[in-house]
Amino acid sequence: MEKVTLKLYEFYNLDAELNGVVNQQNGEVISKGLLAEKIKLTTKYWLTDLAKKVADEKKAVEALKEELIKKHGEADENGSISIPMYINIVSNEEGEVVAKDINPKYVDFQNDFNSLLQEDKEIEYKPFKLDEFDNVETDGVYNTFFKLVKVED
């Protein structure tokens, strides 16, 4: 096993590279991810192990994000807490927005969350060799994952 240090935002990137990305609104697959490729079973096993570790870290970051939303947000009449991006929204008679201001609480939230995403976190993984992926033909881009691949000279 080896260790690598990644920024917390890179865990989001790595999760998307491994598992793919689906448009939440229409279910369209934007990218299928490395785990969907035809790969040797043992390599897929270690990729799945890595994906679980990445998901755990991402879950921890999401919990911290929720705390930041509670810190900067406001509860509505149903008790849901949110931080609107815009305030003082003014519409004309046709319902078109003619003026709006950026919510300073949203800016504070974004600044805090972006600072969090810049933090470093170490992850332990089974190293991958480039030749393990010789047979993979893909349109995917795996820039964060490539940091975990050893290139043999």
C-alpha cells in the first residue's frame, strides 16, 4: 500500500473519475467512469477499494459542508436551512428579474467551503501500474487518478 496527499476538492474529482457523473436533473450519463471500463478483475477490485475510501472522505466533507450551511444559512417556515445566492430580488410586472444583490452570507459560505476544499488529506491505496490499463480504450479524462499511477521506465 502507498499513501498520497490530495486536496479535498480532488476527492470529488477522483470520485467522478472512478464512478462517472450523471446529470441529476435528467439522468443522462455525462461520463461513465473508470470502474465501468473493461479492466482486469484484480485491478477493478483495487479501484473499487479506492472508490470506497474516496466516497468515505467525500461523505465527511459533505457533513462539514452541512455544518457550514447551518452556520451561514437561515431556516424557512418548514425548518429547512438554506443560503440563497441572491437577495433583494426585484421583478417587473411581467415577472422578469430586473435587480438582485448577491447575498453576503452566501459569499461567506462559499469562502469557508472553498477554504475547506483546499485542505490536504492523505489516502492509502494499492498502487496502480500504467500497463494494467493497456487494454482500456476510453474517452474519459482521469487527471486526478493519474497521480496514483506508476509509470514504469
